[in-house]
Amino acid sequence: MGKQKSTSASLSLFGDSSPELTAPTPKRRNRKAIGLPPGLPLDKYEKDEEGRLREIVGAWVRDKHAILQNYVGIASAVRNKWVARGPAGTTYIDLFSGPGRVRIKDTDDVLFGSPLLAWTYSQQRSAAFTNIYVADAHPSLVEDCRVRLEAEAAPVEFETGRAVDTVDRIIGRLNKYSYHFAFLDPFSLGALSFGVIQKLAKLQHIDILIHVSVQDLNRNLRKYINKEGASLDIFAPGWRDSVDINRSDQHVRAKIFEYWGNLLKTIGLPVAEATELISGEKNQPLYWLAFAARNKLAHAFWDKIRRVQPDVQKQLISG
């Protein structure tokens, strides 16, 4: 499988001219034969040699994980300073944790999922998180993630349910004086409720790395526009009063994304100017990784680890 690409200046913001994913119809898998619990997509999960769930992902997950790892690494000194101040410590929060292991589709390459990656790399940098909080909608995913984190000696706590619900329960257990780093990595726009970010923003010391599904926005824009209360209204409440839906699809998408960024500013959690676009093997845009924080040093860290330059970002947004 070819090397995946990040944003380039020749790629439009939402990839209207990019090639679509094309693939042969996969052979139907048998849920009972592979032991997959009800409620999990057959093409997204499998059991590993230990009988635990593993997510099947595209090779572009390496790009996403590299950015996550780089931020965990660059913030190591900050975490150590926080721990040195007293018992408040530092926390990692993942409300869409998955089972903790992934396999690259059509390969035998098995990798840590995001919570295990963040935890083990924080240890390697001698700046381990003092608390790990994970959650997901399916209990089997949470259970397998918990077991894998505990096997790595992680101080893990967990919740099961939708992010809009688990965020309240997790925040209720946090030390408000801690330094928090949250990774929000949902499958779709509808799962990324603005209310979740709004609640996390009440934590004074928090940085958030956010997966925004461009692919979902590309494929379903008009469907979401035509249905009040659909994913776009959950993702960016109030956008209908600010965006002209009679303009081109690309214009509408860009304005919705811009409106969403402005929403985060209103809750005191500005989004960084440059955002990472993760693309597939045919340059089809998959999702943005957006970074939000109120601390200027956090934004300086992001500037050091991101790959797309601000001038390129502006071209992409206006293109």
C-alpha cells in the first residue's frame, strides 16, 4: 500500500475535484464465526489472537498517530512541571477510544490505538500522564481498551456510552486544577457534538486535538442541509443563520468549518489557524485534525509539529 499524503497546496479544502474511493465489494464476513459482538460493523472490527477486539483501519492512521504522538512529546516538559507543582497532575481524555489496538487494512501491521499510543509515549518521554480516561459507545470496545491499558500499567478510568453522556461523568471525576489533554476522534460529524467541546472548554487548563470528518461533510452535505437537527446542527449549532446554502458546495463547506471555528472562540478555546488534512492513498480528503487551546504556548507547540503552513491553509480555505 502506498505512502499516505498530508495536505498539499494543490488540494482544495474539501477535495471537490479529488478522486473518489473505489474498491471491489468485500466478501461478506460472518459475525458469529469471527465472534464479533452485536452493534459493531463487520468491516471495522475483528478479534485478535487473544480474543480481544481490534479495529481495522486505513494506512492513513499513521499520519494521525504521528501528530498525536508529536504533541504528546512536545508537551512533555509542561506535564512534568505540572506534576512538580503538586497532586493535581496531568490527564489524557479519549471519548472515542476504540479497543486500543488497530490493524492496517490488507496488511498484518498491528499498532496501538490512540489511548495506548498516548500513554506509552508519555512514559517513554519520562512525562507520563497521571490519569488516563477512556470511553466509547460499545462496552466491548471500552473493556478491551481498559484491559490493554492496564497491561501497560496505565492509571486508567473508563466510562461507556455516547460522548455527550460520558463527558459529564468523566469531568465530574477530574481535578479542575490538572492539565488536561483530550483527543476527540469520532467516525462522523454527528458524533462530534459541539456540546462535548463546550463542556471540556470549562476546564481551565485543557488542549484538545479534534478529528473533523471532511469525508462525511463531502458525501452528505446536502442531506444534512435538508434535515433540521441532522449532523451539521449537532456539530455546529446555529450555522444555518450564518451560511448561505445557495452557494456552491465547496463554499458552503468552507463557511461551515469557519463558523465552527468561530464557535470555539466564543467559548474561549480558539482553534489554531493551521489544521492538518489527512488524505487517503488517492489524495481523497478524509478528515481534518484541528487543535484548540486557550494557552499561547500550546499554540506555539502546535505550530512546531504541524505540517501545513498558514499561507497554504488560507489558499485551501478560499480555493
